[in-house]
Amino acid sequence: MKTFTDDGPRHATSRAVRDVGERITDVAEAPVWSMTADEAGATLVELTRQIARLTELEGRIAMQAAAVEVGASVGATSTQAWWANQTGQTHRSTAAKLHLADALGRWHVVRQALCSGALLTEQAQVITRALDDLPDDVDAETRVLAEKHLVDLAGDHDAVDLRRLGRGLLDVIDPAAGEEEERRRLDEEERRARQRMRLTMSDDGHGSCHGRFTIPAAQGSMLKKMLQGLAAPKHQTAVHGVGATIERKPSPERLGAALCELIERYPTDRLPNAGGVNATVVITMDMATLLGAEKAATLDTGDKITASQARRLACEAGIIPAVLGGKSQVLDLGRTRRYFSKAQHLALAIQQGGCTAQGCDWPPSMCHAHHDPFWAHGGNTDLKDGRLLCPRHHARAHDPTFTTTKLPGGKVAFTRRT
């Protein structure tokens, strides 16, 4: 690391920096245990202010170093890179310092406040960012008013508050423009949030499902309130009983349990249809399991769950246990109805497991119920004549350029006519 030469610095600022270093060296080993509470507190506050003042000075010198291309003589790609290399700072850190220093060159009221110790570094960063974000059509006089307004607020607000206040800056200095800018900003934020919506889920093969999601802030707040309501002590007491030990603050474990409860209790009749069946979970279990045996039950996805969980879901959630047949729903409608019912779709899903075209792996929820033989050719709307086909293969079943061949095991194959 470079230091001052033996003959000492010539510039007054350089000499001041050297003197500060020497004064700190003088007290480097000085014990502080004898400080009273008042003196320790006052010294701590004053030291914080002096560090802020040094930050402003550091920025001014860094901008001069960049202007005279410090580091160019040794082949450094930039003063910022040279600075990071010489001091052991990260490139991100030196870049951020130069960015603030550049902003302070434009916003003189902020620079003066930082130089005097009336402003902290993080406050200055937030304020200059808010000022730089002002629309281009804001005039110079209004910009000065905005700068003074935020610097005044810094006396009573930390950087977090200032960031929030900075977003509503135009509302104070120009209410009409502020409303329009807020509308534009919110529209842009919501547009970006919609573009970034993501949800990924993966089964680890050991009974757990892991996931990550990114959703807009509004929906995130709604979900958070729903989960907190389900995880609240009052709700938990109602579910687990008065004697249960319940934490006051929802833990990650309780919020996870609340998410499971939300999924289980969501009314399936509110979900969209897919292939004539809404997103209903179908659990297949034999009568012995329903009545208390411990044989595993099977979901329509192929996953298995314990008998106890299957019985609980059958009692509490919006699922249809196949052994019960729903509410004794009629599955054989013969020629009395043209389209297959939801109950028939579910029965076909259990029976056929998905698209019956050879080599196709589309699940039941994405399939159509097809008459085989065709309804127009006398086919019945029942399980005997019902066949699940994905949209692609359903189209082929009705395409005269393809022949349909029934295969052993209930599958069908499609061949283009020659």
C-alpha cells in the first residue's frame, strides 16, 4: 500500500490526513475503561460524525485521483480498480464510493451536510439516489428545494425512512407532478413484478417438497396475512386445544404448517377446470384403509401417503376419496347425456391414469374424455366407452387422415393413412 514519502506531503489536505493518522496512533493503545457513560456516549457520537466527514473528504480526493488518472502509470484499468488493489477493498466498495463522490459533486447541499458531520454516509447515499431519480422535467429551483427538504429530514430520520420519504419527494415539492410520477412508478414496479413471477417445486424423494417463489408485493402481503392468521395463537388453540403449547410469534415451522393447512382447506370448486375436472386431488384407498387399516393410499399423481393422512384429508379437505365415490355420484349416464361429468372424469382418471395413446405421458388433469366409439356412432357416456386422450391425440382420434388401433391393455395407437 502506498504511503506518504519521507519528505512529507505538500498539499494542506494531505498534511491534514497525515495529522489525523498521527493523532489516532497516539491513542491506539490508550485504555478507555475510565470513560464515564456521558463521555463514552458523547465521544461515540462525535466519532461517528467525524467518520462521515472523512467519507466526504475521501470522496473528493477519489474524484481528483480519477481525474488525474491515478494508476494509469502502472497499467491499472481504472482508478477504481487501482484503489481496490492498493487498499484491499472490493471493487464493489470502491465503485460505490466513487458513485457517491460523483453524486456529491452535483448535490452541494448534501455534500456540505456530510462534510459538516450533519449527515451520515448511508443517509447521503439514499438522498442522492432519490434526487437523481427525479424526472428530467423537474426544474433546477425545484431540485434545490427537494435537496434541502431531504437534508432537513435527515436530522430526524435514518436511511431507511429517508428511502421511503424520497419516493414521495415530488408529492411534497410538486403535488401534481408527484401523483403522476407515483402512478408511473407503481405501474412500472407492478409490470416488472408480474414479469418476475416464478414458482419452482421439487420432490426430494424422501417425503418432502421444496420450493421457491417470487410474486408481486401485494400478493405477498396477502399470502403473509393468510398464513399469519392460520398460524395465530387463537387459531392454533382452536385447532390443537386449550392445553397446547403455542409460541406467540409464528415460527418458520408454524408458517409452513399454515401453508399446508391453506392448501388442504382451499375450496376445490373455486379452482379452474382442466379437462373437465377442477384441480381436485383424488386419493385411492381400499375400504379397509378407510376404516382404520394402515395400508398406504395413493394420490392421482402416483405419490403415496400414509393411511392416517389419507383419512384425515378425507374428513377435512376438498378431496374425493375414490373408495367413497364422492356423494354416490352416478358414473353410467348411457345416452342420456352428451358430455362426461366431473365424477366420470375422476373415475376415468383413476381407471386409466392419463392419456391412453401409446407412448403419451400426459396426466389425467390435462386430458379430454373421448367417446370410443364416437357419440355419433352410438357410443355411450359411461366408463365402458370413455377414453382419456390429451388434446393432441384427441384431435388425431377425430382426424380422418389417421387410423386408430386398439392395443392390448387399453391403449390406442394412431397411424397416418397412406
